[in-house]
Amino acid sequence: MIQVLIGADICPIGQNARYFETGDVTALWGDTLLSLLSSADLAIANLECPFILQSSPILKTGPNFGVSPAAMSAIKKSGFHLLSLANNHIMDHGPAGLATTLRVCLESCIQTVGAGENLASARQMFVKKIGSVRIAVLAFAEHEFSIARDGYPGANPLNIPAFVRTVLGNKTQFDYLIVLLHGSHEFHVPTPRIQETCRFMVEMGANAVIVQHPHCLGGYEEYQGGHIVYGQGALLMDEDIYRSSKSFHEGFFVKLSISGPATSSMELIPFTQSDPEPGARAMDPEHEREFLRHLEKRSAAIKDEAFVKEEWLRFCEQHKHGYVSALLGHNRVLRKLNKQGVLTKLLYGKKNLLSVRNIVNCETHREAIQTIFNECLI
């Protein structure tokens, strides 16, 4: 039986940073999780920041993460074999940060997937033969500030036609396919689109699709013989703005036991992380039972597409004014004034908002505005 262990976001910052840099893996994981990692035939995680030699932050919304290459010593000693770089932070320090990250991983004999020096290399599939089974991994990120383009480095963008072509073009090269999808809204998953995307990936040949990035538990389902996990929580990440959120400090490993081509079972192994002590630790039995009961209840609910849609509508209702303010380019003061939508009503008529709606909704108009921003035409 082949054991594949998948963790979500590792970011060696905050209180955990010193343990990564000194290689103190016992402080980071404790004996139970460290033993779990060391026993895996393939241990995978998402590296949620670049390794940098000097700071060169790009202009973006949200925080810029970057850590010393010294943190790699703990990642290697922990037992990880493969790091996904397909996420919204891997280009936080531009091409130099990604180049350093790729070099440090190569020198440490840690494989990577989901990012590269150009779009073609970012799209490359990782394949490893373990026993008689060839296991493949693809990693994708939603379009934020980290995406690779032709002739420009970055993360592998979520692109359904490209996904299908990659799977069809390589189907003779693998027996079992794992897809890591870095997307959905932080603290809300699945959205209707994410659920449809994950299910389609299974229909096209993925045996397991794991959503990372939301920092919360999205539930799981078995779909047409494949495993889908809609959010694992963070793996090891200490971030000030999230410390008050209970869900940020709870997560789980996905353990796939693969017995043959396209044949596997899935086990979820819960833990707490950075709560408030540094490191991640296996839950005590009572906490684990409560956690898994809650996760099972949510997993049953999200099988109903109507429930997923209704939940998403509630989320959008709660955040509608913030989204519209961001879209209209309001600064911090104007966003605060528009918390209840007053500025939108006063300054923008229905016809103005219909024009914005058309640019956002129409595929060709949206493609045009994306090109204008991506190619710095304005």
C-alpha cells in the first residue's frame, strides 16, 4: 500500500520562523505528526511564500511574504518530498524570489510543482513511480498577482482547457492523478464554481482534488470514484490578522492509501497549529472526535448544490459593499464610508453599474480588462 500525505499551506513566519531556521522539527510538529510525515512514501505541502536573499516586494494587494532560505532545512528534515508553488504568494518578491526558491529546492533535493520560469514550465506535471504505481501531481492557482505568462515566471494559472490538454496529453504517463487547487475565498469554501470545477476535474481523470488556500474546513465528498476535499485549513502558518479565528488554527492532513491504479482510500488526520504556541500538534482524542463530527456534518450538507449556492449567496450579501468598493477603486476612507453602500447609491447610477456588470460578466469584456491590467496598458 502506497501512502501519500498531503498538507496545505506552510509559511515559515511569525512565531514558527525561528524553529524553521534552526531546523527544530520536533518543536514544529511534535512526535506524532513527525512520525506521520516520516512514514509517508510521498509527503506534499504548499509552500506559501518564496525564499528570498533580499527583499524585493512587488506592488500588490494583501501582505508580501518572504523568508530566509535557512527555513528549508526544517522542511527537508520534516520529511517533505514535494512542494507545490502554485499559490497567491509565490511571486511576492518577483522573479528573483521565485528563482531563489526553485534553486533552494533543487539544491535540497526537494521536488516542486506548479510554478516555473515561464508558463510552459509552470504547467509541468510531477510524476513519481512508487512501487508499481505512477503517481502524478498537478497544481494550479487562481489568477491573482503570482501567475506565470508566456515569457514570464510564476504560478500555474487555473485554466480548464489547459488542464484537460495536460491530462489527455499525459494519460499514458501516470496511473493516479492528484490535483492541488489553490483557490476559493479565504474562509469560505466551496463556492458553486469551485465545486463544479473540482467535480469536472474528477470527470476528466483526477483521482483526488484537494482545495488549498481558504484557511477553513470546506468538507469533502466522494464523487464518481474520486476524492474531493474542499479546504484543509492551514498546515503551519502564524499570521497576526488571523489569530482570532478558531478555524485558522485547525486543519488536517489528507492521507491517501493507494493500492493500485485509480484505487485508493482517504483518511483525514486533524491537528491544531499556532494555537497559540508555535508548531502543529495532533488533536487530543475528544477534540478530534468533535472536529471530525463537525467536518462530517458539513460534508453531508455540501453534497446538495442548492445548499452550496444558498450559502454562497449569503456570503456575497454580507460582503457586497466591500466588493463593489474595491471594484470601483475606492480608497480606505471611501470604503469605510461605503460600508452600507451609501456612496454607491449617491455617486453611481444604475446605468453606470450596469456597465461595470457587463465588463465583469461578459467573457470577452473581462478578457479585455484582464489583458489591459496584466500587460500594464494603463
